[in-house]
Amino acid sequence: MIRVVIADDQAEVRSALRLVLDAEPDIEVVAEAADGAEAVRRTEERRPDVLVIDIRMPRLDGIGAITRLAASSGTTKIIALTTFGIDEYLFGALRAGATGFLLKDSEPRLLLDAIRAADRGHGLIDPQVTHRLIDRFASLSPRPATAELDRLTPREREVLLEIARGLSNAEIARQLWIEEGTVKTHVVRILAKLGLRTRVHAVIYAHEHGLLHRER
């Protein structure tokens, strides 16, 4: 059972989300929060598998709450939810530690997919904003290489590059002629060595450090 906390300052939105989630046999809403400070408190109390949190909330906004929880909540994965596909929200949420980013007008199925993906340690970004994420990457000046990169084995670096290109574990396995289970092991080690939480952050890291550009 995937345990979820819902955080949104609008009661009707929380009710709508709960209605969708409670209808699923593998998902349970264990708490709700009406602002960012309460979201932090409820998450620390209930230790859910996934927190679904609105970005724009009183007292403490979603990005502030995500920042606090990313440093303290351990295994809880966080999905940022917003009415506005504004770039500062997208990048702010992902940099703060969110696993996924969805718009509120997305299909309910996308939210369910995002929650299940987050529970498995994967990230999901709303297709409506994915192209802007790619455009932003393209405009970035690569950051200097870090010492963490040197800790990656040649195979781990190959896997990281394929993650950055958007390939799934199965696709990476076929591309590199290795077992899918071996890819999963490499992904776990890559995240640990680079100090990253999810595949989404691995993609951001690879692009920010110009790894794809270096391979051309």
C-alpha cells in the first residue's frame, strides 16, 4: 500500500484528490494539510511514501516545504502540484528535492502514474512542461566537473548518459547489451555517488554538467 499525504490550501482540491486516490486499491491517503508548515508537520508525523503538495500555499510555500522535507523526511518522495506551469516553480521544485512535477489540470491517471513511479524511486514530469525543461537545459552553460563524477565507473557514466537521454531501464539494457537488473544496480550506485535523490535529479545533473555535450 502506498501511503500518501495531500497538501493544498483549497479544501475542494484536497477532497477531489482524495476521491481519486482513495478509489485505487494500492493507494491510501493518510493525512491532509492546508499549508506548507502543516505539510511539513504531517509528513514528519506520518512518514508517508509520497507527499503531493501544491506550490502556492500560505505560511510556507510548497518549495519551502519541499526544501525542509528533502533534508529531513528520509524516504518520502515528493510530487509538486500547481495550477501554473511557471518555469521558476518547475525548477525551484526540482532543485528543492521534488521527485515529480504536475499541473493540476492533468488527467487523474497521470497523477496516479506519478505517485506509483515516485514510490518506485522514479520521477515523472508533466508532459505539458517537459519541453520547457529541455529548452532550459539547452540554454545552460555547463557547470565545472565535480569530484563526484570521477567516482563513477565508465559503465556508470554510460548509464547516466542514457538516463539523461530519457531512456528507461529496459531501453538502457538493450542499448548497452546488459541485463535490466544490472541497469537498476548501476542507477542506485550513480544516485548514491552523486548524492542525488531520483532519476529526475540525475537528468538535471547530467545536463547541468554538460555530459551530453562532451560525448558529441
